[in-house]
Amino acid sequence: MDVYDPTAVENEDEEDTFGREGHEQLQEYIIFLVEASPSMQQPACGDLPQEYKGKTWLQIALMTFEGFLRARIISNANDQLAIVFYGTRESHNAHDFSNIYTFQDLDSPDATRIRCVQDLIGNPERDFTVQIGGCQERKPDHFKDGLFTVAAMLANLKTKTAAKSMYIMTNDPNPASSSSSLRQQAMQRAHELKEAGTLIDLYPMTPPDEDFDMAFWSKVLEQPDADPWEDDNNVERLQNLQSLTRSKAFRKRTICSLRWHLGSELQIAVQLYAMIMPATTSKSVWLEAENNQPLVHSTAQVCNDTGDILTDISKYRFPKPDVAEKSRLPPVLLDADTLKQLKFCMSPGLRLLGFKPVTALEAYHQLRPPAFVYPDERSLPGSAVAFIALHARLLARKMFALCSFVRSRVAEPRLAALLPQEEEIDDAGCQLSPPGFNLLYLPFADDLRHPETDPSFTGTSYPQASQIQISKAAAMIHALKLDSDVLAVNNPRIQRHFQVLEALALDEPVPEQVLDETMPDEEGQESIRPQVLAFRDSVYGPDHDEVGKIAARTPKRKAPEPENAAAVASRDWKALAQSGKLSTLKVPDLKEYLEAHSLPKSGNKTAIIERIENHLANQDAQ
Amino acid sequence: MARNKEVSLLLLDVGPSMHSSLEYAEKALSGYIHAKMLNKPSHEVALIYFGTSDTSNQLNTEMAASGDDDQYQFITYDQELRPPDMSFMTSLSSIAPGDGKPDFIDALTVAADSLFRTLADRPILDKANIAKRIILISDFATPAKDDPGDDFVPTLMEKLAEKDVVLEVNCLDTALQESTQNHSRDANLQVLHRVLSAVRHTVKRLRSETEILGVFKAKEYSHTAYFTGEFRLSNAMHIKVKVCKKSSQERPLAVSKYSDRGHAPNSSHAILTDTEYKSSTDPDKIVPAENRVKAYKYGKQNVPLPAQDEGILKFSPDKGLWLLGFVETQQVPRHTFMKDVWLVAADKTTEKSLVAMSALSRALQARNTVAIVRFVPRASGAVVMGACTPLLGNGRQPDCLLLNHLPFFEDMRSFTFASFASRPEAQPTPAQLSATDDLIDSMQLVQGDEEQLKPDETVNPTLNRFYAFMAARVVDPNAAAPELDPLTSRIMLPHLDTLPRARAALAAAKEAFPIKLSAAEKAAADAENRDQGDEPAENGQAGTSGQEEEKKDEGPRFNLDAAPTTQAETVGSSSPVEDFESLVQQGRPDIAFNGLARIIETLVARSLGDRSFGKALSCLQALRQGCIQHSRPQLFNDTLTLLTSKWDSQPNCKAFWIKVHDASLQQISSQEETSSPVSPREAEAWFKSHAPEQKVEEEQPKPEPMEEDQDEFADMD
């Protein structure tokens, strides 16, 4: 029975969550079913990425699982994961099967689970061999019982709407070769899982260049009533275990299903997906200090004049009182319906307005992450043909479709460019970019500013570089070409946030800092020094006096003013620090110390005090 | 150097050929004045009408004094230059259509002359950093008196250029009634170009009267540097730069909640939000601030982190802008740009930085490359991986770089989709491809130098409407909320009038691609088309004359209450019962039932008088029926209980209950639906005990849930 919550606010204004997924509520359950036989404990071989070198196949499987745990903590912390080994020496599972070991049952990820997996990876002899161990002989039962264990775990779930996936990791092309009846049973289990809506995927733990007989597995994986318009995974299966964490860490979910209106008569059904979604740090909650239990909060609206608690607010005032005061405008009173009518005035959909060449799209016609648009043949048969025809012709003619875009009933109408994207497949048959349209959110004139034409920002003289100067710059550009993989670096801010939380959650010391992959490559830049110098000299002149001064030659910070130095010297900083009284000083006073010692002055008071203490400690050490 | 002054003189043609457009001009100018008062209350504005029946301006008076009284006629200097106030709005709300001869050269002269007088009187305004603008709106239909021998006008223009005054010309370029007028417009524009050649100016063509509404942006920004520092190309070289926002989504100013409980003259009418934290084990125990500790989620764990330690979570980079290297343009495809855009400009005071920036951006352009940068605008703040592309100035503005956010690894998702080639049944035939090409040809929005719907020139109609309505309410507190306004239709629906071949091509495409809508969808689409007044019969003869335009713009082009053309996603208030039925059919009963129950409450609570009660009642009836059919008696019974429980707090609920009672909508009893715990007798008794006159104490309504979003629109539905 659904509980009817009369006070729930419908948070339908998803305008801001464009890019965040609209239907994120859906929970996902993921189970790794990993073979633990001795052959999986062999060192991996073949052309493998650096991080897998010297690891066993089992370790690689566990590393993938660990990557999943971490990625889920950042993206969907409510999802639940489990890992089950089959073909183990020891047995540990809810059904007392032999040779099945449920290492982690379904639960949401946390630091302890990550640590357990890490231990297993880091010290297989001690932890894996002793605790779990591999069964010396492969038996067809193992896989079948493993499937049963997974099926039982998923069958016990209370929720019916959740998405369920199982990833099988093995190097055995045919786990039931010896017995056709057992093969039938395994197939039957797999079939039941699929019937219950579980997606099954296989990752063969074999060298990438080695053939893997899929005869048995393709039957296991085959989806009974697969929709031809859903992706088929056959191509990718053997490759790119490394990118698995990324590609599967997020289940493909639609932002919304819409109709693309071409004139008044023709409609194409499409679905929108978020392929780029800015990651955020985790949210904070309030706990009760005594017992660290989460607090329940409730909010009331209180009338400032009478102190009444208001349950229904029907009037709004424009502008806000502080703005009204400055603007000399009388306030305008409105009711909720009027406000809504003002903002949301069109029914959802994409409406074709016309076509423009791709060159009409400037780099500054940009506001938010795009959405990816793919035809929705199932909801409106015939859509795909029309979609593909438009895609093909626009791609060939280097044009995009300009549309008005209303995402939902409570979204503001916007203009959007539907930019065709060609399918790209790498040599190994992996899809690098899918075919479809990228829906780019276009700004309106109100959203664009023109600092470049504002004399108070850019001045009035616009000297242009000479051909020689341009060619020197071009030589520098040529010398400092980067690979595309610089474009896929971790966000140090997000990494730091979760790194610290993980350490704190495990009661471990907080690590110093994260590896910042965004910093320039010093070595690489040093090697092109001649080109940079040539460019510099062509612009700033060989004596580079004016603004060509290189940073190293100018003292970075001003020498302390004499009176400042005196003020700094007048305090016994060491004593203050030792007695913990630094915090009694005011920030400007603290900054004088930093200034006097040429330390950075950024950060809040805590950071400043910490910096002073560190500096004093270092001085002592010297 | 934050600018807090700006001077603009508005020149509006109110002459005979402009009469039909004045309604739009009034709205646009009121919106402009309103925006100034809201956002830039110290900016100064003057309002000048030309083509008026009367004459009132200083030049005319002076000339008359010297005996020449037919100079500078039909120009009314309506509002003197000053920070705008309500009298501007009042004046605009009653612009008198004039029958004088609108001479834009004279009007410009009067405006420029008055500006110079003001600058002489108030030298404080005569500074380079105070922007001065003259904004002219006219259709240029009446020939201006052009006297090339006169050296007064050129002198004036030189002086305008010297004071760095910008002239913004908005030319209403719709077809005029008489061909002679079209001719004189061309002549006028030539005169205008000659006169303005010395002055910084922009000319914007308005292709329909509705586009007058979009002449002004909702808010103007002064450009302040977000980051000032060095762009480090490597240890060996840097360029001094400033970084400023180039694009940023403009949102309507917030409204605040209003309480009408206070009746004292000095009532604030403010509503405060009071949040209480209660122990999860003991709901009556309120936990004060000192007993609370903040925690961050790590998976399912809450990791407590006292406020003074929060700093360790932070990644604390130094601020700066670093070059990482260069990649080919196609390596950073357009769809990887993630957020709004910054402009990187060389520091205007150091010429060599300007030259270095120019060389770099031109080399990027020439080599078709993009600079990849690391940007930390604030110490200890966010780190941005950026792609810098050139924005060349060609001598009129400096060569700059545009900086777009690139995604980090954590931000990217790679999903695979079936290859189009793998679906032989979905391959278009040559005929279909050629229909597609025809469609593309017929709906070209860029022709030569002309580009329709250019983002840089297209205002946000929703913002425009929002502010226009607020401005209208300021003058007339009873102004009705606008119907869907013509500007929204103009921008958001295809311009079939300017794309003459589009109708035929769209019809051909419809024939080429047999896509079957379901009967319900078809009906909904037809309803919307009817509302748009879009008759497929009038193929090819898309009207371009001003009058036909006007006719089309009169009514809303599509109806707010029209059934949605897509399947219902939620139960909305416009057609709740249909939404409900659609959702049930789609197999989404939870959304359907809960949504319908909720919408009843909303309809009742927000009803003006009993206006929405009929709709709410029909929802309630539908809900009852649905709950019986789908075995959800509890939901319906709960809804009734809830309505009665709100008698005290909401007078509307009580009033609505009379209707419910009249309709005999009782609780669902076990007789009707076996799973109901209520016996028929109990249902009867409950119904009687809740007769409208009686007041029954029920459970108190729960307090409002936490509102995290400050945006007042967030809880609108």
C-alpha cells in the first residue's frame, strides 16, 4: 500500500537538475559472481594496462569490484553491491552450498567493505588463500550453485522497481561441459534471472588477444525478449575491463522521453540521456553529538508579525523586501497560480524551428551539460527511420537543427541545438561515441555578456600580433601537443573529499594530499622551453622588460614593511603557538606573520593558524 | 571600477505608421525602466517621443525665441534625465499616438543636444567609465529632412563620438502599407548610416512587431574581472590576463513568501523559516545547536566532522591559470563543454600582454587547435579543466580566448547505443532522404548575413514575460496575468511566415515518414494545432504583411489547458483526470493515484473562491472510482480524512466539503471493495459525523517539510 503523504512537496522543477538524472531514485543492485579456481589465481598475461601487470586474474576482478564500490559512493551511494565467489575451497553462503563463498552480501558500499576488498587484493596469500581458497578441481555444480545463490539474493529483495545486474568473471569457456543436464540447469537458472529482469554480463578473464569460446556463454547472456533498440553488448564484452567501472558505474537511465515535433503533423519519439553530469561532494547531515545518530529535522513557516505557524502560503511578494527598498518600486503581490503560469507556459517537447550550419554555433553559445538524444522506436514506431534520415543528412551537410525545448511541464522553454554525432568505433570494435544528437542548451541574449567590447574591461587599443609573432606561437603550439587522455583526469577536489572521508571512516590518519593530475607536466614543458622562449622574445623583446619579466626574477611577495616586521617581531609567536593562543589573535595580525615570512595568506583562520604552526615547527626542526 | 552610473536616452517614434506597434513598444520600454529600477536604481534615463502631435523640447523653444518656431517640431521631451521613477512607468502606460511628422534626425539632434547640456551641467557624468547610450526605436517610414549642407548634425555626431556615446538603433522592418514608405525607409537608413558613420552604433532589425518586445535584455551587467593574474604558459613566460563571465544563465529575481496575517501599518509580512532538529530516538527531544555535529556521508556511513576540522576535506590549490598544452579542435568536441563560459582577455594596461594574447589566439585559430588549461579562479576553490578557443576581434575588439569547462573523469558517463547501421529495417529510403533534404533546405535560418534566432539577439521570452507582468502590476495592481504572449510564440514556434517553403516541405515529410500516432495522441495534436491557428490548408501563402502578422499574434497560439501531446508524466492541475487515466494506462498507478490525491488538495487550497471546486470534485469522484477498481480504498479514505482535518487551517477545505457532502462521496466501505477495513455502517457514521456544520478535531496537519531550495518556483506545483 502506498502511503499518501499530504505534505510532500512535488519537486518537479527539475530545471536545475538537467544534467543530474531525473529518475535517480531508482535503486540498483549489482552482484559480482567471480570464479575462484586456481586458473584464476594465475598471473594475468597478455597486453594489459599498466595497473594490471603482475596481478592475478582474481586480483583484477577484485580491483574492478573495488572500483565499483568507490564509484558508487561518489555517484549513487544507495545502490547495493555484493560479491560471490564460486569454486572456492571454503563455503559460506545462505544455502550451505559447497564451494560457494559470499564474500560480501548485498549492502550499500562503505569504507569497511572497500578495505576488506583491498586486503584481499593486497595480500592474497594471507587473506584469500587462508580464508577462502580455490577448489582444486573445477566442477559444473559450482557455476550452477553460484547462479542459484545470486538468484536467491535478488529474489529476497523487497523492492520490485530496482534495477538488477550480475557480472560474471571467469576464464572458463564452458563451466558445464561435462554434464548436459547440469548445463541445462545452469541455463535454466540464468533464464529465471533474466525473466526477473536481471541483466547478465560476462567478463572473460583471459588475455585480450586470446580467443574465448562464447558458445555456452552467449546462450547464458541472451536476453529472451531483448528490444532491438536497446544496446547490444556483444562487441564490448572482451575489452576494456578498465573502463568497465566508468561505463557500468552508471546505469543508462533516461532523463526524459519526449516528442520531437516537425511542424504540426509529424512527431518523432526520442529519449534524452545525461552523458555528462558534474560530480559533487557528498552532502552533510546533522547528527546528535552524544550518540552520532542522525537527527530528524522539521521546518515550520512562521509569520514574522504574529508568530503564527503557517501551513499554507498562497501569496508571494515581488521583489524581495531588500530589493524593493532600493528600487523605489511598490511591491507586487501574486498568488502561486499566477507565478506558475508566468514561468511554465508550454507543453513538453522539442519543436523544430529550422536548420543552421554548424559554424553558426559559437563556443560561447553554451550554458549547461548537454543531453544525448536517441530515437525511441518502441514508443512510436517509425521514429527511428525519420531520426536516422535527419541524422544522416545533417551530418553530411554539417548542420544542426534548432529547436525549442521544454523538458517537462514545469520547465522553462529554451532554445536548443540538436547537433548530430557520428558513431565512432575503435579498432577493437568498441563504441567510442554512440550515434545520435547532442542536445546543446543555447543561451538567450539575456544570458550572454559582452566584456570584450566593454572599454572599461578591455580598453580601447587592440594591438594585433605580427605574422612573426603568430608563427612563433604556432611553433610553440606544435611542440606542446597533448594526447587526448589528458582530458580524462580525476577532479582533485572530489578525490580529496572522499579520500579524507574514507580515512576518517576507517579511523586512519588523513593522508597528506591527493595526487593532482591537473597540474602541468613540468618535464614536458621544460622540453619545449626553446619554443616558449622564442615566442616570448618575439613579443616581449630579448630583454623582456615590461611584462615579460619571468616570475623567478621578480620577488614573489613584497618584502615586509619595516613597521610590519617590527610588529611581527614584537610578538612571541612560538610561545603563543605552544600555549595554543594563536587563535586569540585577529586574522590581520596573523597575516602579518605570514607576510613577514613570505607565506601564502589564503584560507580561513584555521588554515592560517595551521600554516603558522607548521612554519614554526619547521624552524624548530632546522 | 564597478560602474554604478549609466546614462541612456530613449527615443521612441510614436508617429502614424507606428501606432499599431505602440502597444509592444510600451511593454518593452516599461520593462526596461522596470529593470533599471530593480537592478540599477542609480542609472539615469530620459524619455523622448517623436512624431507627437505637440512639441515640447528645449531646442524648439530656443529657436522659437529667436523667431524661428518651426524647428524641431513634434518632439516631446517627456521625462528629463534622472534615475527613473514611477512617473516614467505612468507616462509609458498612456503613450499618446501622435500625428506629427516623425523626423529621426531632429529627434537625435534634440537628444544629443540635451545630453551635452547635461554633461556640461553635471561634469560628474562626463567620465569615460560612465556609459552613455541613445536608444532609438522607429520604423523609419517617414522621410527625414536631410540637409547635407547643414554642418550642425555632423558636428553633433563628432561630439557624440568624442564622448563615446553609443547609438543603438532598432529598426522595425515589417512591410509597410505604401510602397513609397518602403522606399523612404531605405533612404532613411542610408541617411542614418551616413550620419552615424563616425559614432559607435548598432543597428538591429526587427522582423515583426512582436520582436520589439525583445529589444532589451532582462538585466545588464557591468563587467568585473572574476580573476586577475598571470596566464602561465610555462616557467619561462606568462601573459597578464583578466577573466570575466561570458555566459551565465539569467534567472528571474526571486519572489518572497508573503503573510497577510499582520494588520498593523508597520507589519513586515515576512515569513521566517524555523527549523527544529529532533532526536531520531525520541521525537519530542529538540536538540540544540551545541549538541549537534555535522557529518558527511561516505556510502552508508555518516562520518562526523566537527566544524573546525572541516578544512581537511578541502583540496586547497593556489589560484592561477596554467597552460597544460594543446590539442586538435576535434579532440574536444562541442558536446564536452560543460558549464557556462568565461572570457580570458589580456590586461588592457600592458600592451605586450595584448600582443601576446593576440599572437596566441591567432595561432590557435590558424592551427585549428585548442589550448587546454588548468584554472583555479579562487585560492582553495574549485579546479577547472578548461578548453580555450580563440575569439578574434579583427581590430574592433581585442583578440581574446573563450574558456569552456571540460568534464573530469568523474563527470563522464559512457553509454553504448545500438549502431544505426545494425538496424536494416530502420534505414531511410532514397525518397525519404530526399524529403529530409527538402525539409532542411526549406527551413534554413541562416541566409547570407541574415541569421534568424541568433542566441546573441534573441531574448528569453519567459523572463521577458515575467518582468513585463511585474511592470504592468506596478502601474495597475489588477493587471491580469498574461496569456501566452506573442513573443513566446514568435521565438518558440517555427516562423512559417519567414520560411515560405517550409509548410509544403513539412507536409511532404509527413507523407514520407509514416509515423502512426495513437488516437489519443492524434486528438491532442489536433487540439494543439487548432489553438495555434495553424491551418495546413493555407500552404505556401504564408503571410508576410504586417496586418496578417498582427492578427496571428493576437491570441495565444496554443492553449495552456490543451492536453499534452506527450504521455502524462505526472498529474498536473490543468487536466488532472485525463493525466490520471493516462498514467494508469501506462501502468504507473502509484504516480497516478498519489498525484491525483495530491492535486485535489492543491486545487482546493489554491482555489480562488470556489472556482476550482468543480474540478477538484470531479477529481475526487475519479479517485473514488479508481480506488475501488484498483483495490486502494485506504488512499481514498485517507484523502477524505485529510480534507476534514484541514477545516481549521484552511477555510477552503471546509467550503469544499459542502460540495463533497452534497455529492455524497462517502468513505469506501468493505461492501464496495473487500479490502477496505471500513464497514458500510462505519462509513455512514463517519460521513454523518463530518457533516459540513460540524467541526471535528482530527489529527493535526503535519508541518511543512524542509525546503532546501530557495527558489520560490521550486514548490510551485
